[in-house]
Amino acid sequence: MNVLMIGGTGLIGSEAARVLIARGHTVRTLALPPVPQGAPLPQEMAITFADYMALSDEALGDHLAGCDGLVFAAGIDERVEGPPPIFTLFEKYNLTPLERLLRLAKASGVRRAAICGSYFCHFARLWPHLELERYHPYIRSRMAQERMALSFADADFSVAMLELPYIFGAQPGRKPVWLFLAEQVRGMPLATFYPPGGSAMITARQAGEALAGALERNRGGTCYPVGYANLSWTELLRIVHRHMGCPDKPVVTIPKGLFRLSCRAIRRKQRRAGHEGGLDLVRFADVMCANTFIEPALGAEPLGVSPDDLDAAIGSSFRLCLDILDGRREAIGMRGD
């Protein structure tokens, strides 16, 4: 299979490229420069540095010509905030460019697409009483992204939406998404105070396997909630503490009401700055304090995801965070390519 990947120099994209190449597929990518210093990208992956959003339909069609598969490992996540309505920004990076890519891919003869999405969509369907799509612009954008992408699926064009949870793993030269949590843990020297609940988690390698499996195995239009390990926040933080060099530091579970108060403070700060977040943090406390668990049978197993060392992946994530915080390493931030 000849595969075009959007975002192949990122953490997840590069892992998917590595898996696909190991399975005999050809991968080329469109990505924004620079390449993270020291990032172990697959040598066999052909890289074209370009802003795919700025390319003409004709230019994108040229890149898609001769491809059998398309991987979209790009976009922006819920951590982004900005002037309201923030949904406009999610639409710009997660919806509009993907719609154009899928339209051009289908016209170019591409037969399979695999797209990185969010596991919040799974819980928006599972917990309708929380009205997650209504109250959270980021979740609303991801649900709209799924509906749009699946509308392209037919007997000749398969579309797989991967509803990805927390992902751990480090790419040298690129800031991990977990930098905020490392700062929080350091900012609470006596104990780490965190709400109840927990989440599904996978490693970056498993995310890459899921993308590769989606291209190889999916038929039609399908959403795959991808999870492998399910950990409470306390279990996760104990692993984080160990890798941050404070293994005896206690984790104190705070009530949802107290956690919601801290969320109100963050929301007030956003509003003073004239910003809106991708999540309404006060309402999101209902999700944060729940067990957003996903069993492997729902997505990981059908896609052929294999076991991996989650502890080691968490460790690599947080050791890199410490190196960046302490000035031992320079790193570029995550971007939407």
C-alpha cells in the first residue's frame, strides 16, 4: 500500500509510519518544518515540508496521486484556548482541511483513510445525559469531524475514525503534551492533589499500530474507541511520581466539588484574558472525575494492537518533561500539522 500521511514527523504519525513501513508499505508525509532535533524518524519515509492547508487542490491532488491510503495525524486538541468562539479555531484545523483532503483523496483513487480523533466522542455517545457535544466546543468539533469523515465512506472508500485516549511516549526534540502535569506535580511539593476518576491509556507505539491496523483492516465507515490499559488517576500519578524521582510522595484524592472550584478559578482567568477554552472546565469535572475506561475489545483488538510497556512510555514522557523544565534539552512545541 502507498500511504500519504499528514503529520508524519509528529509523535503518533512517526510511530504509524514506522509500523506501516515494517509491514511492507510505502509512506510519504507532508509536514511542517523543523524536524524535532534527535527525533528517530523512519529513514524510509519520504518527507515533503509543506503546509498542506496552504496547498492548492491541484498540488494536494498531485501528492495523493498513486496513493492507496491516507492517514490524518494532525489537528489541534482541547488544550488550545483563544478568543471566542473557539469552535472556529477547531473548525479551521480539524474540520475544514480534513473535508478537503477526503474529497480530494476519494477523487484521486485513494481507497482507505485512517483519522486520529478523540475518545471524548465515545463518551459523548455513551453518556448522553452529560450533553458533552453541547457544552464543550472541542468535543463538538470532534463529533462534527466524525460525522463529516464518515459521510465519505462507501463500498469503494473506507474511513476509520480512531477515538484515541491518553497517549504516552516521548519524541526527542518535541515537547510532550504532559508538560503541564509535570509542572503541576512539581508545584505541589508535599502531596499531589487530584480528583477521583481515571482514563484509558495507550502508548505512542500502540497508537501507531492502531492507525496501521485501521488502514489494513477497516471496511466502510467505522469509529474505533481505542484503549488498552485503564488506570485511575492515583495509579497514574504513582507511576509519574516514581519517574519524577519522588516515589514516596502521596496522592490525595479531592472531592469533585473541590476540583470544580479549581476549575471555576481557571475559567475566570480565561475570561479575564478574553479567552474561551475547548472544554467548559466546570462542566468537564463530571468527565474528569469519572472512569473514562475503554476495553481493548472495542477497538484495540480489532485493529491488531499488541501489548506494550505503558510504564516505560510514561517514564520516557516525564523524564523528557523534566529535562525540558530544567533546561537540559530544547524542544519545539506540538503543532497542528
